Amino acid sequence: MNSHCDRACQRCLDNLCTHKIPVFSTLPYEALESIARRIIHQDVPAGAVFIEAGVKNDRLTIISEGQAKACRYTADGREQILYIYSEGDFLGERDLILAQESPYQVEALTDVKLCQLTAESFHQFIQEHAEISMQIIHSLSRRLSRLEQMIQNMGQRSIEARISTALLDFAEQYGVQQKEGIYVRLPLSREGLASYIGITRETVSRKLSQLETENIIQSIGHKMILIRNQQALKEFSD
Amino acid sequence: MNSHCDRACQRCLDNLCTHKIPVFSTLPYEALESIARRIIHQDVPAGAVFIEAGVKNDRLTIISEGQAKACRYTADGREQILYIYSEGDFLGERDLILAQESPYQVEALTDVKLCQLTAESFHQFIQEHAEISMQIIHSLSRRLSRLEQMIQNMGQRSIEARISTALLDFAEQYGVQQKEGIYVRLPLSREGLASYIGITRETVSRKLSQLETENIIQSIGHKMILIRNQQALKEFSD
DNA sequence: CAGGAAATTTGATTTTAATCACAGATTAAG
DNA sequence: CTTAATCTGTGATTAAAATCAAATTTCCTG
């Protein structure tokens, strides 16, 4: 057990998990180290909810390993996935800034290792390093752009367009280019994909089958997709 | 013509249109005045596009009078409205921050009076008044929350829920409470409402008619709606 | 305030995806 | 490696909203 703590701290001090976060990227090494020392580590098993909707959250959370999803539930009980977080992403900063409860829950999609910073440490660092507010502004701005794009995507009538956009997004983030095309390990099940784009599991299946018939993609098991014709997806997408 | 300029400047110096902007609200009067002096005024007729999508935009724009909409166009040529701006709202700050082209166009819904600040002035003020970065962060954070809610809304299966949410939002912003209910002057036509929630004009009509039959709302001409039973809308909404 | 333009409502039909039901495939655990 | 549990794909049916096509209402201009 002691070895676990050592390993975690070592990971942070060596790799400086803070270093992965764009918001902190302009800080000098000493500052990063000083942040790293205050970081609280937490391991979360796949499927666990580590931030609950409607509960006051006083930590900035960094995904050090694994993936997680942020989601809300609609009136009819269906899940709407808002964000997929991967290694290096951080979350919860807005709750600290606005001192509000988390508006959605965050659930581990795989086993996840978290690094967390208390509200106190976070605010202290903003004060000590005024230059990072500009970084935070940038980061929020990019997130805004992403959401605007997502809204446009969800407003689309055509389901092909919506699925294509999602696949292209995942390809960009998780894809590996090979001769045959781009191999993408999907962070979500079909059900998850459905929640992400706001349709049903069955419709996702049908449209993916159709794309496969047209030789645009190829399913490899449940978790992997090979994009054979990226161009075709781009044309559907816009 | 001279009188126009005087009037505009007077409006800014007297009322300090900058004062209406939450982001600047913490600044001392002198700072506000100094900003106001640099403001460029522009009058825009209803229907005119004053910020074009894909064009570099180097002004922070404040809506001093009137209303405007920000929209993008989907692959199939349909319009998706992202924001409705009213008096006191500001826009374009993100383009300045990220030095990017406007990702959407902004069009006047009514005759509009704008106050604009150049990128240069804007950046200078951020530097001189570091405290406003925190205000900007707050403002962006609130906008993020709004978009997240909008995504959840668009992911909803039920159209009642989507329309109800939109009506409640407009009521909150533009509504006037009376004995009979809340009178709301809609900023958008039925067509606009449709673009806002991602459905067709006809479906909007039908659902509004249905809500009227159920005595939940009442249409008064094309621009006004009386919400008789806010509670019912809230129940649809969530 | 009349008249025409624009926006809206309503009806009929078609298209699309949701729903329901189940078979088949993949994954994970022992 | 087997087996159960879970996830996924497909067919049939239903429900819902899009589309197409008027008819009506509202709004604005002269």
C-alpha cells in the first residue's frame, strides 16, 4: 500500500502530471513541482461515479490515466453525454470558479487514476501566477467552441451527419493511421454513442452497418472501428 | 449627423454602456469612462449581418440597443441559432482572445445600436485591469453552462420539452408578469424558434397550437405569447 | 385603413427513427 | 476453453415529425 503512494507521487513528481495540463503549461518547473506536491491521488474503478450531479465539488480533477464521461439525464430518463475526458484532460474548474455544484455526473469509463487539487490550492495558484488566468480563458474558449459545434451537430436533421462527425472526432483523438485506414478504439459502447449523439442504440447500429456496407468503415469487435474512407465521412459530416 | 454622434457618445458617457457589461462591472468609474471614450459606435438595421462567419473579427461588440442572433448553417443548409443577444450582451470576445475568425454569423433581429472596442483597446484593458480576467472567466463559464443545458435540451426526444424550455428561457429574459400570466415578446419568429430548437416551422406551429388548446399558453399576434400556466411548461421541460 | 406581402396555421402524405422483440456476437470470468 | 452475461444487430411495427400544399392570419406600407 505504501508502494502505491510512492508510485503515485513519483509519477507526479517525475512526469509532473500537472505538466500535461495546458492551463499550467506556461508555469516554470518550480511552480509545477509545487503544485504536484499538493496533488491528491485517487484510483477509480471502471463504472464508478466519482463526481455526482448536484453535489458541491471542491476539487479540480485531472485525468492522469483512463477515460471518463460527463453526463446528465433528460426528463424521460435518458442519458445525455456531454464530454469524454481522456488522459491530460481536467474538469471541475468551473465549479470551483463559480462555487457551484456539479451540473452533471462524471463516471469512469475505464479504470481511472485521478490527480486532484483542492479549491484552496487552485485559487492560491491563480493568485500567485496571474498569467494562468489567460490560459484558463483560452481553455474555456476552446471548450465553448466545441460545445457550439456539438449543438450544430445535434441540430442536424441527418443522422449520417451526426454519426460521421462523432466518428471523425474520435478518430482525431484516438485514431491510429495505418495503410488500410484509421483504427479507432472507441471510448463508448454503441449505447454510449447513442447517448452522445442523442439517438437510440438500434439506430446507431443500423447506420454503422450501412456505413460498413458502403465500405466506409469496418467494425472490429465492439470497441474498435476502422475508418476506410475518411473523406466520405467528412462529406456526410458537412 | 453631428447630433447623432453627440447623442451616441453622450449615451456612452452618461449611461456608460460599458457599465452594463458584467465583465467590466468591477472597474472603477474612471476606467469605465476611459473605455467609453474609445468606443466605436455603429447602427445596424434589422436583418443586416454585422459579423460574418469565417471572417476575422477584431472587435469586441456590445449590444447597446436591440437584439441579434448568432447562427451557423448545417450541411443541409438549415440555420442553427446558437445565441440570442439583447441589450447589455457582448460578443466576439472569444475571437479576440483566440485570434480566430468568427465561427458564426451575427445578424440584427431588430434595428441595433452597437458599441465596439478594438482588439487593441480590449487587450490593453485586460493588462491594465488584471481583475477583469476573473470576470471574463466567470462570464465564459456561465456561457458554457448555458450551452451544456442547450445540448441536453436538444438531446431530448420530446419536442414539448424542447419548446417548453425555450419558452421558459424567453419568459425569464423578456417576460412581464401580469395577473393573467407572463407576457413574453418573442425575439424570434416561428421560423426562428424552429432554427433555435432544431425542428421545422410547421412543427413549432402545431405544438404551440396544442399548448394553446391545453390552455397553457396563448398566442397574441405573431410576436407575443402569454404564458398562462408556467408550471405546466416546467413539468414538460423537466 | 385598405391591400398586398409575409408569416403562420392546418391538412394530407411520406419519410424517418423509435419501439418492441429476439437472435446472434463478443466479452469477461472462472 | 467454456459458458454465462452483456452487448449488438436486424426485422416488424408503430409513432412522430418532415415534407408538400393550400388557406388563413398578421403585419406593414402607402
